[in-house]
Amino acid sequence: MAVVTLLMVLFVGCVLTAQYVIVRLQPGSISNELRTWLASAQEDEQQKQQAYLHESMDTMAKRLGQMQARLLRLDTLGARLAKMTGMKPQEFSFDQLPAQGGPYNPVAQQADVTLDAMDQQLASLSTLLSDRSDKLLALETLLMQDSLSKRMLPSVAPITEGWYSSNFGWRIDPFTGKNAMHEGVDYMVQAGTPIYASAGGVVVYADYHSQYGNMVEIDHGNDIITRYAHASKLLTKVGAVVRRGQEIAKVGSTGRSTGNHLHFEVRYKGLAQNPVRFLQKAAS
């Protein structure tokens, strides 16, 4: 584009120089045909320049329209990210122009802005917008994955009332009187108290167990499983997809139990973990 512009300028310069020389040195020898030809050449050149300017302006207008669409998408994406991260609405007002100001310090000898320079600036800005858009989309994906992972971790207490009657760890077994490992926590509550899923997942067991009584087992992915034992009634079945906080059973005293309570376990790769640690981490 720059080469074409240069050739056009050189052509116009040659025509004007030739006209000036002829008029200056031999003003009486110019025929009407020559004058007509020179005028026609100038008019053609002006028309070409006008056509070039219109074409350049149309191209820039299209680019500006594309950039406005990208900016609108970035504003929408930015608002979503602000909401996901818990930012205050007033911290980032995406529907308003950013505030600007400062003293005016003009450049001493400022060159005129050319169409080629503007075209280069638009191309650079378009590339920058695409890069920022890709990075923000990647950040949104990571935030969504993190949010989903948190929902799949045991973070809600399965019982909203009551108290621990037996904690995780070694204890005296209530049936044998011997030291034994207690692989969960017991919630002392009344029969029929709702039992809630501590995290979202898929039910992989919902039946009677000789030790656990009526038990629900939920697979949360990433090798994490929760168990809800000794229920009086099961409200879900194998294969069901449950949400965090969804009611899945009623408290009872089935299986190896001395009274109404919920036995709650968290297992990672088959090994029992202290459920209280998960709940405390979620609360913090």
C-alpha cells in the first residue's frame, strides 16, 4: 500500500512539474489540446486519490467495527470474571470509560498521522485485543474448574444440628471394649433428622450393610468418597447424581449401632480421612 501511494505521488509531481515548465518557459505555445490533457490528467489523479482514501476509510471502519465487537465481548467477560472472583461492582465499571487526565505536554515537532500509520496502529491493537481475549477466556476456564472442584469436595456438614458423640481416631469400641480405629465422626441427633450430601457426586452405594446399616456412598471424583451410615431411610439410589446439600437419607440406628446417630466418613484413595479437616477448610 505504501509503494502504490509513493508511485501516485511521483506521478502527480511529474505532471505538475511538466505543466509548470511549459507554462513558465513557453506560455504562448501551449495548445488547447495540451491544456485539456493536463487538466484531464489532474482530474483523473484526484479521482484516484479520492477513491484510495474512500477505500482506506472503509477498511478502517470495518476494522473499528470488529474491534468494537471484541471490546464488547471483553466487557462481558470481564463482568463475569469480576462476579466469579467476588470483586465489588464499583471496582470495575465495565459499562463506563476509564478515567483519564493530566497536564498537556505537546511534542515539539509532531509529524502528521498518515493512513498507513493508522492502519498499522489498528492492526497492532487488533492483535493485542485478540491476545487479551484468549488469556481472559483461559482465566475464566481455570476459575470455573476451581469452582467446580470446590463443589465436588466435602464442604457441607451432613447434619445441620446435633453434636459429635464420637470423633475420628482411636477410641474404645462400644461393643468390644477394646481399642479400635473409628474411621469417621458420629453426629448425635434424633431419628428422622435429614442427612445431606456433603458435596456433589454420583451415588455408588445405597443399600443395607452389615456393619454400616442403611448406608449411602457418594463418589465425588478425584478418588474422594463419602459415606453416610446407620440411616433409618434412604432417599436416593445407585447412579443418581446428587447436589451438594441435597437430602439423601434420614438418621436412624441400623447396623452396628447403639442408638440414633449418623456415622459420616470421608475416604481418599480408599483410606479414611478426618472429615472435620475438610469441613474446617471449607469454612475458612
